[in-house]
Amino acid sequence: MSLLNQALAWLSDPAHWQGSVGIPNRLFEHVLLAGASLAIATLIGLSIGVWIGHTGRHTTIAINSANFGRALPSLAAIAIAQPFTVAIDPDLGFAVYPTIIGMIVLAVPPILVNAYAGVAGVDRDLVEAGRGMGMRERQLLTSVELPLAVPVIAAGMRSAAVQIIATSTLGAIFGFGGLGRYVIDGYARQDNGQIWGGVILVAGLAIATELAFVLLQRRLTPRGLRLQQPRSGAEPEPERELAAA
Amino acid sequence: MRQTRMLALGASVLALISACTTGGGGASPSTGTTVAPPTSASQPSGTPAGQPSGTPGGQKPTVKVGSDGFYEAKLMAEIYAQALENGGYTVERTGIGIGTRSVSAAALDSNQINLKPEYIGSGLGFYAKTDPKCAVASPAASASAAAAPAPAGCTPTGDATANSAALQALLASKGITVLTYSPAVDTNAFVVRQDTATQYSLAKMSDTTAVQDKIKWGLATDCATNALCGAPGGALQSAYGITQKTIDGAKPLSACDQPMVDALKAKTIDLGELCSTQPDIAKNSWVLLADDKSTQPADNLAPLVRDDLLAQVDKTSFEKILNDASAKMDTATLTKLNAQITFDKKDIPVVATQWLKDSGLVK
Amino acid sequence: MNVEWILDHLDDLGYRLVQHIWLAGIAVVVGFVISFTLAILAIRRRSTYGPIIAVSDILYAIPSVAVFVALISVTGISVTTVEVPLVMYTFLIFVRNIVAGFDSVPAEVLEAADGMGYTRWRRLWQVEFPLAVPLIIAGLRLASVSTIALVTVTGILGDSFGGLGYFIFTGYHIGFPTETFFGAIPSILLAVGADVIYVRIQRRATPWAAAARGRLA
């Protein structure tokens, strides 16, 4: 029986959709914790990134720490956090907290960098025009810079979301819940159906998340900008440009 | 949206490819060439150099040793490995610690490894699950004592000799030989802290049935499919009335390893599935709940060796090396060595070498 | 933190570090070669770009742990089981960056080359490629760093792999934070170190971008 068939057989078994280890519950766990991490990461990354982009100060430190965060191996992040979180709470601190910390640490850099690039990349003429019209700094930020930076920021959040899903699967190694558990538990029991069923679920979630963010990006992009975007549908990728810097 | 169309196209391509691949174990794997960094491929530190002893000529085949992931299994594998090296064999250790029994058994089956330490009782239960001869005695059998009698040699018992013979019978068709079993026994141990035992008056496993919802369980990651643990119709469910709900709700942790011990110590679980040779039980004065329904079999250690490896060696001397090592090991010593690994944090190869020297098996 | 244990095991650290670099290096090199070929194909025939990226995207979404453990049943405990997923995860990064690199060559430059009589192949190698280098190096940087991270995950396959991840997994099994950190911290240093080296290489490779860099800094 091919792997695909085994996976589909596993997925279609109604027993797997019930109970605390069932798919709906695990999916809920996964989305809840991933969502929470994304929210926290956005809060941190967005606020720092926007501030740096707007004021233009401390750019090097920010970019360097973002680079550091991006290079950080996720497993190492989770593993390092664990002894500390276990000391705080032996129960949740064993798998849940360290994985959340890992997710946040890896999600902040793309959001931060993109927020910075997005805000800093706004045409200076527009900003000057705003100042000329008498806008105060906060108004400038909210009425001019942020709306124009949205496509780039959304791209960063999309990148962060994908990172988070990948990291949460790693957390399953240490006992973290969510869909990654099917892969780990399936491996422990050599149940190919479970492993690949889990793979389909996680990959599906990752792709669905990415598509959701693509949609969100389009929605949030002010109409004027949307009209400007090149026909090839290429999204702004400031990460690459900054990487080349 | 172009993007969705492309993703859909990509997905269908992948689905087509995977539908055509036959998956599952046993597909011909590439012969495991070990990772080849510039330094030697064997475990660093403590490994005695594999000098052939005396006799030149007579190519000895490479022994591929493997084991489950928990430290005791790795220790036994390392002991066998070093004993063989001392006897002039070349040993590859790629398979040591590759995962749970399911994984290591699959590796043995597919000749990724050709030697691994096994526990004859649990091993019998494991192989009986998938052996067609034992299909009648499958977990579907009811919990009542008057269930259809299992075909002889499919259920592990408290008789070590019987277990060993039964295991051999099942493995004969797979081309695997069970060598002489050791006096050392390591079986599933369900353990609670002293305070939990006092609070709920727990002395034996049957005592837990009534209070199972009140205590927090910690079970091995493969417990749900292990007949000696939480599989449907298995020890916990049929003999002790532990519900599927309890088993699903348990914290899954690596069997016979530190995390389970830590969780029990930290009180994140109240009942943990440990191994009887884990030294932490005695150290913390924990209560090993008596297996009053005798679900845990005589679980002596024995090496499993592939017949095709035995065919290539001088069977008598090869088996003697392994049997001598097994014979010298006993439960108390195993527990003591485990303590060195888990308390003193000594390296497994170092502990193995020291024991082999102390027992006179190796100079 | 058990300092004595750390000092005792420095040679093991060396072994695992070498293993780590070795495993990552193979993946990056092999991945680059395959991706470069795919990228050139994608550039010559634009229609293939979409599907190539789409398939890579989906492969990328599959959690790495899954591919490693799932491959064991097919290719056993071998270097193949380790390298195939590692190489696979580099595709998306490399192909995207290589194609973007070639795309970034201004049209005027291409026309000028054509005007000077360059054949398509000469133009590709002598004009387009050098200008594509910055983005290609950016791709190498991203891929190397993420591959280094992925190698730690291979520790789930047992003692024979894992690179520095071996210590992370073993430390976890034995409940020995010293060992966990012994693996985690060097792996971070390795990844960040590689990143820094690539940034330097990028700077060297694009001296003409130095002025632009001055503005951005």
C-alpha cells in the first residue's frame, strides 16, 4: 500500500477525529499556540521595526539582531529555553513554553526587518509632503507611512507565520502538542499512515496559512498601491534586497 | 489567482508521484555507508581500537550493531559491540539509539543492523502483534479470562525459557536468531511517588483503577500500541481497567529515559512508566506498584542476531563472545551501571569498557 | 553547568562539529548544483518557473522532521536519508534567488551585450552571471544558514548523525542541560558565523554596491 494510500486511510478513519488526540483538537492546539506566538512576535517586531524605520535610529543593531534571529537554529532555541522554562513551570515549561519562545524568537526577525524596510522605504517625498501639509509625526506614521508599508509588513508576517509552523513541529519532539505530534508519535510506532497523515496536515496548514496571508496582504494593500504593482505578481521582497546590502 | 493555480498544479504533481511510490518498511535500503567526516566513523571516546586479535586472514564481516534510543539499550549494545571488537570483529555503530522498538526492529528486519539487544518478554509481545501465526490472539480478544486461548507461543509469560523459545519460533522465519538470555531483567515498572501512594493507598496496579482520573499519568510514547502497556486489550486496559481516555490523556515521554523521571519528580505526573532497572526508583524511594495481575513478563535481555551474519562468522566463537557478556550481566549490575550513566553522567562507552574490564571479559 | 564534563568532551565536540559542517556542506553544494540547473531552465523557458517554484514551495512546507523519519523506511540509516531532505529544502531558496539574480540584470545591459555581438551563452556567463552574483550569494547565505539549522534536527535519527544536534538530543534523553547547551550554543555560533562570513563575501563580490551600501547603512 503506497504511502499516500496509508496516509489517506489514516486520515479517513473517524476514530482519529475524536478525542483529545484527535485531529480537530490537535489542530486547535496548533492554531491557538501558533496564533498566540504570532501575535506576540508581531507586537514586538512591528513596534521596534516601525519605530526604527520612522526615526532612522539604531538601524545597525536592529538589523544585526534580526540577522542573528534569522540564523538561529530553531531546535537550539527551544533546547536552550527549556531548562529555564522548566524551572519556572515543570509542567508547561517542559514542552509548551520553550516551543513558544522558540516560535517567537524566530518569528520576530522577518517582521522586524520588513517593518523597518517597509516604513523606511516609503518615498521620502511623500513624507515631506505630509510634513508640509502640517501633519504631526504620529499622523505621518498612521496616515502615510504605515499604509504604504503594509504590503511589505504583510510579507514579513507571512514569512513569520510559516517559520512558526515549522518550529512548532520541531517542538513536538519534546512533547509539544499540535499536528506535529502525529509525525513524532507515528515515528515512535512506525505507523506510516500516521506519519504521512500528519505530514499532509502540517503541510496543508502551512500552505493554507501562506495563502491566507497572501489574501490578507492584498486586502490590506491600499488600492492605489495595488494598481501600481507589477503585472508579474512579484511581491516586494525586501529581505532579499537587504540581504544583498 | 495565479499563485493558487500554481500551488494546485504542484500539489497534484506531488500527489501523483507519491501515489506511485510503494512505501513502508522493507523496501531495499541503500547499504548504510556511515557518515564519512575526515575522522573515524565509530563512536568517539572510550572505543578500544579494533585490532584484529592474532589470526591474520579470514575476513571477518562487519557487525552492524543497533539499539533502541534509551540509555540502557545503548549500553547493552555498546557492551556487545566492544566485546566483539575485542574478539577481532569490525563493528559499525550507526544503528545505536535510532528510536523505539518499532524503528530498531524494522532496521534489523531490513539488514540495516544485524545485531541488537532485546528484552525477550516485551519483544515476544511486539513480534506477536504482527505475526500471522498469532492473529487469533490479537488485541481484539476480550478482557474476560475465558477468551479464546492464544496459540502457544504468542503471549509472553513469567517463564523466561518459554519466552525465549517462543520469541525464537517467531523470529525463525525472519532469519533472526535469539541468543542465550541474560539473568538481567528489565521490565515495565509503573511507579508513583511516596506521597501519591500514601494519598490514594496505592500498593499494586489494581489500586489505580478506581483513582485513574485523579492522578496524572505519564506513559511511553509507544504505549498506545504496546500490548504490555496501553494497547487495546493490553495490560493496562484489560487487566487493570485503565480507560482509553486515561491513556490518551497521559503525558507521552520517552520510555526508560530521564524526562519521565524528571516529570515524576517535578510532580507534573503522578504515575510514570519507568523501567525496573532505572536507579531513580530506589534513589527517590518511589513506590513500584506491584504487577498483581502478572501482566509484565519475564523480560530478560538477549541479543538478536541475523542469520546471514551468523553464516559469515565462526558461529561458535561469535556466539560465545556475546553469550559470555550476557551471562555476566545481572539486574543489580545493570541498575548500578545505569546509575553511572544517569547520575554520574558518565559516557556510555566508558561505562561499557570499565564493566567489560572488571568482569574479565576484556583485558 | 558541569565545566569538567565540557572539558572532557571537547574532542567529541570537534568530531560532531566536523560532521555538522560536512553534512551541511554536501547539502548546500549538491542543492546549489541542482538548483542552478533548474534555475537556468526556468530562465530559458519561463513557463517552467511557476511549476518549479510551486513544487518547491510545497516541499518546503513539509516539516523537516517528517521527511527525515519517513525516509528511514525507504533508505534506512544512511547519508542519503540525511542529505535528500537537506538538499530538498535548499531548492526553494536557491531557485528563487538565482532566477531573481538573473532577472535583476538591467535590460540595457543585455541589449548592449547583444549589440556587441555576444552569443546567448557568452552573454549568460560573462555578463548576466557576474551581475547576478549578489542575489546568488544572498541565496547561498540563506540556504547555508537554514541547512545548518536543519542538520541539528537529524539527531532524531540516532547517534550516528545529528552533528551538534547529537548533544541536544542526548542531553534531553539523559536530562543533562550541560550537554544540551554543549550542542545548542555551538550550533548557534556556527550558523551565525556562517552568516557573517557570507556577508563579507557579499561585500567583496559587489564592490560597485559599496556606495549604495553607504547610503542604506
